[in-house]
Amino acid sequence: MQRVGAVWSVVGLMVVLPWLVAAGAAAPTVTVPFFLTHGARSSTTSSTNWAGYAVTGAKGSVTYVNGSWVEPTATCSSGSTGYAAFWIGIDGYSSRTVEQTGTDSDCRGSTPVYYAWYEFYPNPSHTISGLTISAGDTISAHVHFLGGAKFQVTLTDVTTGKSSSTTASVRHAARSSAEWIAEAPSSISGVLPLANFGTVHFGYDATSVSGTNTATVGGTTADLGAFSTAVAITMVSTSSASTVKAQPSAISSDQTSFSVTWKSAGP
């Protein structure tokens, strides 16, 4: 990992985008990054592929995170390709483990593509074939540390009533952060264009999902905005830290909600 100016670079894992396979094209290897390395803790930071919020804690202190969002509409144009992932998870902010689940709003030329996925790094990510995601759907998800090395991830499309849950083990999981993120995936050549998703809304104020956007850190369960360690992350261009790609809003007064707004595709 390298630091570029004031922007901390991110590395990640490998995942094959399902719509590329479905189209009959050779399946490329695409990286969905998740590790954010940074300096001193602060209330704001920048990343070349993350936008949203993270809550940090001591190693081994994070046991649960949940979140909800409204699947945003990808605005796509002919001849362009873009990617945008929305997820919640444990770890990844400053560790080399991650347990996460989320959705994508991608662009294949002028065609928007939506799907759900989960991941227990260092194992590869998997699409959730039993869920059909559409723009405007309300999504709810949680990641739960079960003890030992086991984690459970659950993603529910509240709109359709369909849900998927998976349990797996992650050795040496740090359990030192929880995240609510909009992300620009990367290929082996770098961060990919960020699909124009408009604005994605996380939390109760948009989804009406009760008890959402909370985490359990050090045995205390609280709303995102109640944590003093909450960090706002702005996504910026790999070529210029002054060019914003996606910007999180402030956390709402009820401490449960925020949004992330697309600003530019990148790089």
C-alpha cells in the first residue's frame, strides 16, 4: 500500500462481475478494494475508492454491524462502463481482514446492472444468485461475529422480502472497525470508473428500517452517529486529491442516517 499525497491508497480482493459472464464475454478479474491505511485518527479522511463512514475500536472489540440503504439508479451512457458498490462490514479500515455484504449498481454501456454479493476475505467474494436486486429496492444487511473465527452475513431485499444468510470462518480477523460504504471497485490496473449512482441514502430516514446503521463496539451497541470514533470518508481522484468523486453528507440529527452523492467518474 502507498500513500499518494494526502490520499491513502487501498488494496483489495478479486471478484468476477456476474453480468460480464452472463454476456458471454471472457470473465475478467476485477478487484473490489477494502483496506484503508491512514495516519492519525481524525473525523474526516480521503480514499481513492471509498466514501461513507467507518467506526473504529480496539482490536477484537467489534462484534456486529448493520445497515440499510435504498439501491440507487445507475445512470449509464452508450459506450461507457462504470461500477459502484454499496456495503456494510466489519474490518477493512485498517486491517487485512474483512467480512462484508452489499450490492452493486453498475453500467454495461447504456445498460444498468444490479446484483448482491458477500465476502469473507481472504476467501473470494460471491454473488448472491437467489436475490434479484432492482433500483429503488430497500436493502438491509448485517454482519455478526459468532465467536471463535466465525462470522455470519445476511442481506435482505426488504422490498421483495427475499433474504440470504451465509456463515464462514475468517482466521485472525482484526474486528477493529465497522463500515458503511459506497465504493469504486478496481482492476489490476487501478481504480475503475465510478458509475453515476446519483445519491445513495443509508439509514432509517430513507429506509424506515428500525434499529439500522448501528454497531456493537466493546460490548456497547449504538447508532453510527453516537460513536466518537466515527470517521467521514470522501472519495477522491487517483490523479488529483482535489477532485472529489463521491461525498458523504453529515450524519443526521437522529444519528442514524447519511447519504453519499456521486460527483465524478474518476479515475
